[in-house]
Amino acid sequence: DMGGHDTYMHKEISEQPDAVDRVLRGRIDDRFSTVHLGGLNLDAREARGIRRVKILGCGTSYHAGMIGAGLVESLARIPADAEPASEFRYRNPVVDPDTLYIAVSQSGETYDVLAAVQELKRKGARVLGVVNVVGSAIARETDGGVYVHAGPEVCVVSTKCFTNTVVAFALLALHLGRIRDLSVADGKRIIDGLRRLPAQISEILELEDEIKKLADLYADAKSMMFIGRVRGYPVALEASLKLKEISYIHAEAYPASELKHGPLALIEPALPTVAIVPDDELLEKNRAALEEVKARSGRILAVAHQEQEKADHTIVVPKNEDELDPILMGIPLQLLAYHTALSLGRDIDKPRNLAKSVTVE
Ligand code: F6R
């Protein structure tokens, strides 16, 4: 049932305010400015002993894990990174008892992720899951974790589950942070920010007409460049993946700082750039990247918290706490991919060559 929407993807994009509400519900503890995660199965002493966090997933879940790693580093001050599960599995990784491993999966059935979990467990590692489908193989195989509560996702490409997964990581990072060195004040700041998300997502969804017009303007591109920096880079990666998957337009994502190390050679009017430009400590750096692109007469579409002078168009989104901004900045780009694919007449819910869950190697 598409509930009045033309596609499941549109329905699922629109459901995000409610979905985010669901992942937060019942978990916030205002008294201690922290969260309760019932199924985590990790006590405070164990949480204090974690020296590294390694996040494993595929595709969109890997991108959500990249943002999750940033959240764990900034809120809990634990070194963290994300890696595609299959890469991890085949490079004979050093498995370390002080590392917390986290498997991320919407379906909970992705073979590469499941196999990585099994390999880790065989070696005695502690593995948690950040999973959407309750009771799925990865949920059962892990030692505990955080359910994402996005609800069923039917469209082959992931949207609401991506957003909810990142929110689930924010909860986990807040929880670990408050056991370690995150202050009550910062805990409260993040909780207040999390509570603002559903209404702010609704505000972004109201920009749909404007985004549709932009999509029509850019749909003639043969290729698109997505750039972002630090927190913005996984947003760029995910937006580029979404565009590829459903519109079949070639897209690349680069850290903004890497442009001058090669990809700047590609910039010309026929290759538009989508830039993630949050109003944070890196704003001036990101503006400099826009200038580099403009100087090569590249068209620029910015996603930012205020109009960007160097950009041809800016999608202005509401500001949250710096750490949570990536959650909001991805949403207009889901709509951009959607309307680009729609104007090209693509089969949005079932893109060619793709399956919803990849249970084979
Ligand atoms: C992208 C997409 C895929 C999945 C990937 C992992 O829109 O849907 O990249 O994210 O196959 O799937 P899960 O999260 O089910 O493990």
C-alpha cells in the first residue's frame, strides 16, 4: 500500500519525520542527559574499556556507518571508522579484543555483513548490530545492538532507513559519550537537537517543489560531482549513490579537499557539482572549494544553511547541532535523486540490476 504516493520511495522519504520519532521514542533519559538502549548488552565497565570502534556494512548502510563513526569519535571520543564489510572480511583483519565491532544492515540479511560478523565472532570479538529488521540473521548473530525502527522499507533503494540508522548511531554515540567524557550539558545539547529533527525534516520535505525544479534543471547532466568535507563527505557519497542507483546518471563523490588533487580536471559546465556546505567550523574551507569549482565555470548546487554566493542554486536547510547536521543535509538530496529519476522516466522502486537484499556473495 503506497498510501496515496506514486512510489514506495516517495512514501518512504515522506515517512521520515515519523520514522525518526520512532527511533527516539522511549529511549531518552532527561534526568541524566543520556539514552537507554535496551538491547545493547554492554555494561558501563565494558563501554569504558572500548579502545576503538569498527563499523561494517555495505552500500547505504556503509555510508550511514561512516557518519556513525564520526558521531562516535566526536561524542564519545573513541577512534572509530567504517569499512565495507566484504573488504574487511577478505583482508584478514587484525581482530582486537578492545575493539567494539558494529554491523550495520537494513535487511539484516546481507551476506557480506553476516559473513563478517560470523568471522569476527569465531575470533572472539564483541559484535553489536545496528539493524532495521527485527529478528533478522544479523540481529540474531550479533551480541546485542540498537534496532533502527524505520519500519518496513519496500523500495529497493534505502532512504528512511539510512536516516534512522544515522539517528541510531547518534543515540549510541551519546550513550557511550555519557559513560565516558561527554558532559551533561553536551548530552542535553545533543538530546535537544535530536528532538528537533522530526519537525526540521518536515520543513525540508516542504521544499519538494523547489527541489523538483532543480532536478529538472540538472537532469540533462551526463555525470555529477558530489563534494563534502568531514561530516559532509559521507552525505556526498550517499547522495551520489542514490542518484546513480535510480537515475543511472554517473556520479562521483569526493572530499572537497581532494578536488585539487585530481578531479578538478573534470570540472566544466557539463559536469555539475553538488556541494554540502554546513554552517560549521569548516564553512570557509567549503566556500573556498566552491570558488575552485566556479573558477572552472562548473555549475554548483549547494545544500547549505544559508544562500551560497558562489553557487548557482542553494537548497537552504534548517540548522541543527553541528554533529547532527548530516542527518538533515542528506534529505533534500534523496528528493533530488528521486525527481531526477522521475523526469528521466526511470522505474524508481525497482532500479535495473539491483535487489533489495543481497543474500549472496
Ligand atoms: C542503496 C541500497 C544498498 C544497500 C546495501 C546493504 O540504496 O539499498 O546499497 O544499502 O545492499 O543492504 P542492507 O542495509 O540491507 O544490509
